[in-house]
Amino acid sequence: MCGARPPAWRRLAGGGDEGWGLGMRARSARVEVVGEVLQQIMAITDQSLEEAQARKHALNCHRMKPALFSVLCEIKEKTVLSIHGIQEEGPPNAQLMRLDNMLLAEGVSRPERRGRGGSAAAANTATPGGCPNDNSLEHSDYRAKLSQIRQIYHSELEKYEQACHEFTTHVTNLLREQSRMRPVSPKEIERMVGVIHGKFNAIQMQLKQSTCEAVMTLRSRFLDARRKRRNFSKQATEVLNEYFYSHLSNPYPSEEAKEELARRGGITVSQVSNWFGNKRIRYKKNMGKFQEEATIYTTKMAVDTTKIGGLGSQASCPSTPSSACPHQGSGGKAGCDSAAPLSPSAGSWLLFWVLLEGCGGWTGHPGPSDAQSLSFQAQGSWQGATPPVSTASPAGDPGGINSDASN
DNA sequence: GTCAATGATTTGAC
DNA sequence: GTCAAATCATTGAC
């Protein structure tokens, strides 16, 4: 009536162009044939390989095969259309990208390098204080554990990739083989490979997630260890204090000075910076408390001075340590006493003024006495002043660690 | 256990 | 980037 071709399954079952009205006898004979073919297909899995191959060959040569194939094609077409939408791949996984970036940043994704690798460099920036040997132990421990994590990660990753490759090859071959029996387009194979890769990627993501967690745990443990404070050695404290009190007018060591102090104290430059930051703020907050310490160090330095020749050796700049020194500019960079890190003259003059107790302070102004004479400098010079000398040594200060010539 | 000292970290200004 | 200031966290003396 409508003239449309009946569906393939109906044609196969006897409902061809000649109509659905054939005799029951002919129809039932064809149904039997179809049933037989289907039975043979279903029975393939129960057979031995040789037997199955033979059966398969027989099926391929079967006269009904083209018709059956066309039925399968039609069903497949409908099925694929209905499931096509849900198998579309989403956008690149943001979480996976984050994990990749993190693993790269932590040096896990990269192949391991000998010597001071990325993790070592990272660890190197945070050196616990006071005990270099312990530091290196902690660092090597950290590096060893990170290396372990890296090895496990790469080994597992390799396994997954290999398994993925093997499985993909297997499924591709299988689908190609099946394409002789059922409609399997290259695009379908491609999509199936994509699905397999997607599944393995999910597994890989789990692996990456676990690795990230392991690194984070290790890192936090390392950072916790770093936060454990150790007091500096006596030598380090002395070196720092000597510099501080001999440069009290301008306690901002240059980079070179910091490096030298770090070297002499057996600590890091960062620790020197921390120490000076703490010292400045604490000194300023409680100058009275530090007066005794200041006296001790200035006395010590004065003694050292006399040992190496006394005040006379410093006569090249007979000035007060601070602005009274004619050589000292406002930045305190050019002038006398530029060569010695812990200048004898600085110590001497500091002692001199401490002993004088408030004879006007280092700036020459009438000022407070005692501890306040020291604090004056802090209030007058440190605050609001240019953080003076930490960046570059002046041309007049080529040799020493001290770029602060104000002392 | 308490507490002062002190090294390290964080925050915000420059 | 450095710095001051506040704060955290640990050490060590008591």
C-alpha cells in the first residue's frame, strides 16, 4: 500500500517484496534456516578453535549470510544512532591537567636527574638552621623518598601504558576479525580504542592522584621538619651580633655581607636575613634589654681593636660612627671603615659612645642616654629611611662584606 | 608545666 | 625583590 520496503529482518523472515502474505509453509522454512544460522553462531564459543574456524568459514559461505549481514547492519545503524550521543568525549580533564602540572612541578614527571635535581633545589631553599649536617641528611632523606615515589610512579605508568597498548591491539584485532561477521566500521574501531584509552586514562589519573598525595605528604613532613627550630650555634650568634652592633646605625647587611656572615656562621643567607629582621624589630621594641648585650659586644670589639693596634689604627677617619662622620653621606655608603666586616673602629666608637652615656647620640643631636642613645639611631635612621645598603656595595667598598660604611 | 628566648613564617607596604 | 610587624612554633632554663 505504502510501497515502502519492509525491514530487512522481515525480508529475511520471508516478508520480502512479494509481500507478507506468503504461505505459512515457506515462511516457517525460512525461519528454521535463520534459527539454524543463529544457533551456529551461538555455538561457536563452545567449539575448539579449528572447529570454530571451519564453522565460521561455512557461515561466511552460507547463502543467507548477505541477508543476515544486512539485518545486522540495519540494527547496528539504529543502535549506533541511539548511543552515539552518550559516548562523546568530554573536554580535556582539568583535574588531570592539574595533576600533571603538579607532578611536573614536583619533579616526579621528569625523568630522574643525577646530582642536584629539581626537588633538591626546592629543598635547598629551605634549610633548617644551625646544623648543616642535619640539613644535608634531611635533604638526602627527602630526595631519596621523592626518588622512590618517582620510580614507583614511572614503573606503574609504564605498566599501565603497556597494558593499554596490548589491550588496544587485542580489541582492534578482535573487531577487525568480527568485521567479517558483523558490521564494524574503522570509525567504530577508532571509537572503541578511544573508549579503552579513556578507561586507562582514568586508571592513570588515579595513579597520578595517589602520587600527588604521596608527594604532598612527604612535602608536609619535610616542611614540618623544617619548621622545627634549632638555635644557632654560639659562633653564628656571635658573628651576627658582632655585625649587628658594629653596624647599629644601619644594620642592613648587603647581599655580600649576608653571604659572608652566612659562611662564617655556618647558616644560610635566608637565615641571616631572618635573623637581622628579627633582631632589628626586637631591638627596637626593647632597647633596654639589649643594652647589656650591646655593651658586651662593643667591649669585645674594642678589645679586639686594641689587640690589633688600637684606636690609632683607625685614625684615618676620626669621626663618630654615624652622621658625624664627614665621609658618610645620607645613605651611609661612602666613607671610612669600608673594608672590614666587623670593623675595629666601629666597635671602638660604639664603645666610646656607650660609655659616654648620652652625650648627644650618634647623630650629634642632644639625645637620650644609655640604651636610648642606641635607640636614637634606630628611631632616626632605621625607620622610614631607605632600607639602605642591602642591594649594592658602593665603589668605595670593594673588599669587605660591609657595604654599610656608616660605622 | 611555665615562660622567655628565638628562629621561621605570613602579611602587607613599598 | 626587601622590609617591618605580627604571629607561630619550638627550644631550653627553671
